[in-house]
Amino acid sequence: IFVGRLSEEKGIDQLLKAIPYIVTQNIKIVIVGSLMFEENGPKDKYQQFIVEFTKQYPQKIIFTGYIPQYELPQVYAIADVAVLPSMW
């Protein structure tokens, strides 16, 4: 699971580029977040790149959009691993 804004400094592209190297076939990557805390906010070029890149793996990647802070404990509970690929 990744939780955060879909912005370049968060490193989501690095997480997605690692997918071909994951040997376990039974995985789902859940991406929780949006561009700026709004589910239907405008998409920038980076976010558009992420959406296009993930079309290669439609069965492995799930976008949830923005989820309010108070609901995140339930979301984290479904995950086996949390990934923080920050580029900062």
C-alpha cells in the first residue's frame, strides 16, 4: 500500500517501476491518494504518467483516490506491506 499525494517527490513512479521485479505473482498494489487532497482534483503531467503507466498492470494496481484521515487505519489494516518510496 502507498498512501499520499500523487506527486513526484513521493516516488510512486519508483514503486511502479519495481513491479516487473516482484517475483510473487499474487500481489496487489493499492495507491491511496490524489493530487492535492481532493479525489477529483485536476491531473498534472506526473499524475497522468502514473495513470498511463499502470495500464500495463490492470490486475495488480488499485487506485482508491482520496480517503479521509480518520478512515486510513482501516485501509492500512488490509495491507501486508506499506511502501514509502519518497524521493526527498
